[in-house]
Amino acid sequence: MTSTWFITGTSSGFGRLLTERLLARGDRVAATLRRPEALDDLRAEYGDRLWTARLDVTDTAETERVVADAFADLGEIDVIVNNAGYGVFASVEEATEEQIRRVIDTNLLGSIHVIRAALPHLRAQGHGRILQVSTAGGQTTYPGFGYYHASKWGIEGFCETVAREIAPFGITLTIVEPGATPTGFGASLDTAPPMPEYADTPAGEVRQALTDGTFVLPNAPEKIAQAMIDLVDSGAAPLRLPLGSDTYDDIRASLTTRLAEHDAHRDTAYSVVGEEIEAT
């Protein structure tokens, strides 16, 4: 059985890898990206099994139109992959207003636009699944990525809510959390002029590691793309799928620390309950 996938951000990274692997095995792909000509080589090889469209996910009207066109041209679409993203590395003080708006508009609002545009079509066909590409930074944090985290923590909270709302319609949603991976994302990170005040801080240390190439990227991009495909093939639909040794270890450490801190405040939390509630 072949499947039809709709994938955003297919010019490089996980989006390109998914597109290549799915086409190679016989699936159909609706691939969206800012420059459709970047996939001319795949179109020449796979013909009408590759549907392409220009899409800037920060444009709500364009997103609605492209998603509607894809369903109209291809019929049913089995999997929506929200992959398009933008990364900015800067301390909270260093980032520009334009960078802040772009990371929120792309990673948070852009992903929301795609999901909202796809849901009426998925409900109408009575099945489908959504893969939201997030990151380890959707549940834990690293210095210098504050605004990136704001977008990813935001979309994870949104998606956790959506998953519960759409379950009655036979639609599932999984948040995929890749760790640091050599996909070219690091090289494409937008940056801001460094403030000398942050040179000897954790943010400065991460900046130096990114600059001198010592920032560790332990995961294989091809394996992450295949793990996403394998998840869909298996029929399993976990709310979250951590992918990468750093993702697993860092998120586990973060959750453990947060739970310990949470439990430490139990008595204080219960101390503010109203007397009328306590009486019941």
C-alpha cells in the first residue's frame, strides 16, 4: 500500500531526506518549500508522484490555499509533516525584534497555520496523522536558544492540546523531537552581533562551540528520517517520539529535575486551597 505525504520545508534537512526516501519506496509526496526548483532533480526522476508548491508558512492565506490545492489534486493525504523551521542563536538581549518575530511566526504560528488548514480535510476523509517536528529544545533548554525554545515549547503545548481534540475524528498527532544532527541547520542558524557582557557566560560558551565546530552533533539524519517513516508504518501514535541520545538524556534530566522541584513545593501548593474546598 502506498501512502501520500504532505511535507513542509523540503529543500534540505529532514524534509528533503523524507521526500527522497518516500519517493524511492513508491509513495507520493506533496513537497512544499520556498524555492520549488530545488526539487527539480527529484521531479525529473519521479514524475507525478512528486507534487510541489511554493509555500511560506508565515503566510496564512498562502498556507490555506496550498494545503487545499494539495488535497484537491492528490485526493486523500495520509500524513502531514510540519517540518519547516527557522533557528536563531542569540542571548535574550542580543536578538533583534525581526529575529524574534520570524522565529515565532515560522516555528509556532506557521506550524499552527498548517495544522488548522489541514484539519478540515483530514476530518472529511475520516483518517490521517500529523507529525510535528519539534526538537529536544521543546522540553529542555540550552543557553542562547531562548527564542527558539519559546517557539518550540509553544508548539508542543499547542500540539498536545490538538492531539486530544482530534482523536475522536480518527486523526493522530505525534511530536517528533530530533536531537542535534548534522543537517545543515546549525550552519543556517541566524545570529546577532555578540554582546561582550555575555562572552564568559553559558551563552558565550555555546556560541564559541558553534563557532569553532566543537558543538556535538551525535545523531545521523538518515536514521532520524527513517525512524519517522517507520513510526508511521508501524501504526503506533505516541504523543512524543524522542530521537537522539542527547534528546533522550537531556529531556529525561530536565523532567527529573522539574518533578523534584515540583514535589518540593507540594505543601505550599496545597496551603493556598480555600477553606470551603478543604471542608469538602
